Amino acid sequence: MTIDDLDLAGWRTLAHVGADALPEDWRDRLAARLGQRPRRVGLWTELAMYGARRCLDAAGEAALPAGARLRATSLRGPLGAMQAGLAQLDAGMPMPFTFMQGQPALMLAEVGRCLGWQGDASFMLGREARRLPRLAAHGTGAAGLLFGVVEEGREGEAARSEWWRLVPA
């Protein structure tokens, strides 16, 4: 997806990151930026943290403004953690951290923490990517929106963490 594929009428893009393939050392870069490796979070959450933090850095913002909204979308969400949890359930009992990693709300909390932000955040599962930023931004104020598309990638697919920092035009 490119920025031209999205319906961004009425919005100004402060930053857009993640359209290219992730670098092989993206986890090391995230750890260096945060000052430590994320703990007890799954791949999907790490991908979201990496892309969101990169986007704010590209926008020249140390933290997401208090009045901004955070919206993330995916076709499958934390699929790897959900599959691991189901396998653990079949084997007897899912482990607590595996269960938690399968919850999209955990990703939102961790991304907010790594951005130094608390506020209105939500996850949207959806296929109509072109319309998602407009849906995500409905009712957003002057502080704007941080919008991301996060996919773990399946066999033969690359992982993705593409983010836009948008403010009203």
C-alpha cells in the first residue's frame, strides 16, 4: 500500500514510515531506541512499537501529543501468539504471557508506553485499507492521529509495520 492508496482528504502527513521492507536488525534498532529490549511482548507488538516509534521520530516528535489518537489495524492481528496459545491449550494449558500476547489491547498499551503517551487508542481489524484512516480519524481533534498497519507476515510474506502521523490540514 502506498500513501496514494489511502483516502487522506483533509489531512496533512507529518511522517510516513514502513513502506519498505523491514531491516534485518529492526529488533536491535528498537532496543537501542528504547534503551532496552521489550520484555514479555510478542512479535506483533514489537513490530507495532518499532513502526510507531520510527514514525514519531520521523515527524520530529519526542512523544505523541496528549490529545492525539492512536489507531492500529491489521488483517490478522497477533496471529502468531494466538496460534501459540491454541497449541498450548491443546497440550494442556496456555501460558499466561502467551495468552496476553494474543490480545490486541496489550499492543496498544505497549505502544503508548514506548511513545510516552496515554489517550484514545484502538485496534481495528479490517480489509478496506483505503477507508481505514478516514474511519480511524473520525472525530479527531487538532493533535491528530498516529495510524499504523501491522502484520506479522505468514510464510512467504514479509512482516509489515507501516505508520502515518496525520494532523488536520
